[in-house]
Amino acid sequence: MIDADRVVYLNGEFLPLGNAKISVLDRGFIYGDGVYEVVPVYARKPFRMPQHLARLAHSLEGIRLADPLRDRWTPLIGDLIARQPFDDQAVYLQITRGVAKRDHAFPQGVTPTVFMMSNPLVVPTREQVEHGVGVITAEDNRWLRCDLKTTSLVGNVLMRQLAADHDAIETVMFRNGYLTEASASNVLIVRDGRIIAPPKDNLILPGITYDATLEIAKAIGVPLDVRAVTRAEALGADEMWLSSSSKEVLAITRVDGQAFAGGAPGPVFRRVWEAFQARKR
């Protein structure tokens, strides 16, 4: 149920969610012509905000949209966080190209639409951490600029719904025989005690939690490689993980309805998960 009284930000104003309105001619609505970002917040403190804002800048540059707020994001996000009644939050921000007559070409002289809201941060349950989660696999049929965090997400939506149709939490995708990512998460594997992560290129979103996970693993002495991962290597791995702002790091223990890697989170996952929780605190 939508909390209509929750305070959000829209085009320079803080107001109740129920009062926030945009035009039906907004290009975010008509074309999905915009970008977004999600910043996790623990105890009212944003987690790796500079990295999230850097990714936002990359996405804006990728769709050729000038940043309408530049250096004002940090204080505005702080203000939004302070206006919420909950401590752990997921701050969502979205910028579209703005309101204009329907024409594919970029409109001139149009003010971008800027929207921000914050929801309670939902992290994996204790059961999910202890027992892992199930995924399905599919061929990655999305566009070739998955490094941009755009609002044009129908490909990801269809993949996520495919997982839901099979009582799974995610769809892990492969393109031309190589692991890319999941519908709303990065994917990492473990072989012989070593973490292997697909490289950050145009085929995957450059995950902030992906980076944090690798940094934490390195800090506690877990060896790692960033390189291409074949489908056979991924499905034959000792461990497979999801990582994202809401999932943090989470072990996969079922793939396509079958137990994976013994059906329980592995020892490397447990080390990294504990270190991740410590880093949060």
C-alpha cells in the first residue's frame, strides 16, 4: 500500500507523495528517457554515496543529459533522509529529460524532471542468508548498454517476472555463452576458494555493491579475479552469489529448480557476508 503522506522531492520542492504529479508528456513516461539511482542508507548514513553519484553521472552522460543538480545531490539526499520516520532507507532518485511534445529527437530548452523518494530498506532475511536463494537461468536478450542505469527497464522487468513465475528470486543471464548479470543484481562465483567476477563492461551494470564486495574480500584476504566467466564455469562453480544494494551479498543455492553447490551457502560466502555486515556498521 502506498504511503501518500511520505515526503518526497519533485522539481525543487519537498511534498507528500500523494501530491507529487508529473505531466503525461514527460519523456520518462513516454519513452523511458531518463536515468535513476538507488542509494542504501544504514542508520541514516548513506552507504558509498560518492560511488553512487559517480554512477549517476556516468548514466546521465551516457544518455546525453546534463546533470540538473550537479553538486547539490548530497545535501538534498541528506534532507530527504532526515524527513523520513525510518532509519534504514533506500533512496531512489530519477532524472528524465523533461516535458515536451512527443518526438524522438531531444527537445531544446526543456527543464529535466527530478524526483526523489525514500523507502524502508529491505535486506535479505535471516533465512535467506542462512539457506541461500533460488534462481533460474536465461539468455540475456537486453540492449547493449546495460552499464547505463536507465529507466527503460522492460527487459529487466521481463527477466525478473520470469524468475517470479518459477518461484525464484532472480534470473541469472548469459550472453553468447558468458555470464553477464541477473535482472536486478550482479553475479559472482567462487572456484577453489577464489572469487571470480565478470568484468564491468557495457553488458553489465557497474554495481556499487559489486565493488564493495570485491574490496571487502580483498581486505580479508580472499583471492579474486575479474574476468569473463563461461556458462559452464558458472554452473559448475563451488559457490555463486548475487550482489546489489538491497540484497547486499547473497548466496545462490538452487539453480533452475535443482540444488546448487551442495544446496547451502559456502564458506567463502560466510566470510565475506560477515565482513560486509561489519563494514556496514
